[in-house]
Amino acid sequence: MYYFDNKQHHLPHIHVKYQDQEAVISIPEGNLLEGELKTNKMKLLQAWIEIHQEELMADWELASQGETIFKIEPLK
């Protein structure tokens, strides 16, 4: 998640990097907006987004206004 990053995609999203792949994924749906991610990793990520949906949306609101976000338990 980047600060003030609400102009290009115009909706809540996260940036994901895994090995040599990068993707932009929407919150709360978990849809792929840009890039690519292996299918099995995408399914894990979508489950993580569902579990942390409220936290991600709260952080999105903070980040889009340039405010400090809260740490969310990473995908393991």
C-alpha cells in the first residue's frame, strides 16, 4: 500500500510482489487489476484479503489521506 495512491486505479487496492511477479489487487474483492501472480499464490492472497478486509480498508483510507497506516499480520 502506498500513500496517496488513489489516482491510477481509483479504488482501494494493494501492491503485491512475489519472487519475480508483481500485481495490483483490489480490496475487498481480491480482483487482479494489473500484473500477474501465480494461481496458487493468488488464491492464498485472496483468502488473506478476506480475513483482513476491515483492516485493509481502514489502512487504505488512512494511506489515501497520507496518514500513518497500521501493521497487518503478513501472509505466511
